[in-house]
Amino acid sequence: MSKAVLKADHLGITFGGLKAVTDFNAEIGEHELVGLIGPNGAGKTTIFNLLTGVYQPTEGSVYLDGKSMAGKKPHQMVKAGIARTFQNIRLFKDMTVIENVKVAFNQHMKYSVFGGMLRLPSFWKEEDGIDGKARELLRVFNMEDLAQNTAKNLPYGQQRKLEIARALATGAKVLLLDEPAAGMNPTETMELMNAIATIRERFGISIILIEHDMSLVMKICERIIVIDYGQIIATGTPAEVANNPKVIGAYLGE
């Protein structure tokens, strides 16, 4: 595996007396596409919450490019280079498609408040640059012609893709996708699968994917981590995982 961009070192969290995640260890390499799978309630989204600062671990640490992310809040994690999507779509539904993408560029804007208020040339130069970058991202998802549509009026599958485009606009090094194909029909799922492959190649980022659509996971992930009851029970290639007795037992019962 290439150099680790994201590392979880003995990561765990306890809610009251319940250990939701225990001794989770993982390294995500540069440009790697890794699947995180497990039965419902296994702790997958909890792990995402730990990796993105939504939850602070009660044990272990998260490292990005070798730097500890201890104590960082979600917006600080985004600024550092970790972005995510959610099981339940979280768009600015009354804003346009392109506005949803442009808002994610906010942390990169360099003009002053004074320049913005007076609409100085520096303001317009940056705004034009951001508009172009936002449209470029929309083109990746074949959504540029929908730029002025209101987000809430998009079909479900398009809303999912818009959320991914917005996450990419943060300039992420690592992208965490939480069930991106949920609720999609087979055609939409195929389009999403192609889009994920395209963005990894085009933007050179690492991707971690939670997904229940096993055909999608097996086709696009190079490596899969399987958890059950908050612990890793298997890791390996799709073929290795699919034939692992522990994985078969976790999904089908002993």
C-alpha cells in the first residue's frame, strides 16, 4: 500500500457503558478506494463520526498525513482535508445547485470583508474563479446544465451527486461517502459508480465508502474492511472478504 494519508490507531468510543467501537485500526493510502461494510448497527457510521470529528474518541487517535487530529471539530477536520457525505442528504435545499457547491469554497476565499462589501476587483476576480471551479465539478457529474436549479427540486439521485460535488469543493484529501447509493435505482447506481471512479482518478483523492450495495462495493473497492459489533472481523481484497467465514457468519448467521 502507498503512504498512509489517513490512519486510525486503536480507535474506540464508549457511550455510557456501551463500547460502540473497539480497537479500530486502519490505514488509507494515497488514491486508495476502501470499502467499510458490516451488518446494520455494526458501528460503520460511528467510525465515520470519529474520523470526522463529530465524536471525540475515548481511546486511540486519528492521523491525517501523520498529524494528530485530536480535539479537532468537524469544520477543522474539513479544513485539514477530510470531507464526508451523510446517510440522510444534507443540502441547502432552497439554494441553487451551483450555490451549494460554491459555498464549500468559502474557506479558500482570500478577499477581505471590506473588499467583499465594496465589491472590489479582488472580490469579482475570486468569485469568477470559484464559479468556474464549481461548474467544473458539476461537469464531472453531468450536472452543469442544472446549475441554476433549486437543490430541493432535483431528483434523489442528482441530490446525492450534488452532495458529493460539494464535499469535493472543500479540497479534501480524503472523502468519506456514507451510503451514497442508498435509494438509487440501478441506472443511478451505475452512474454513481462511474462518477466515483472518475473523481478518484481526476482529483487524486482517497475514498472510504460505506455501502450496503455489495455489487457496487465489490466492483469498485480495492480493499474492504468488515466490522461487526464495533470491531474489525476481516480485511482484504473483495475476493478474500467474500470468502471469509467470519464475514459470511456476520451477514448470514452461523
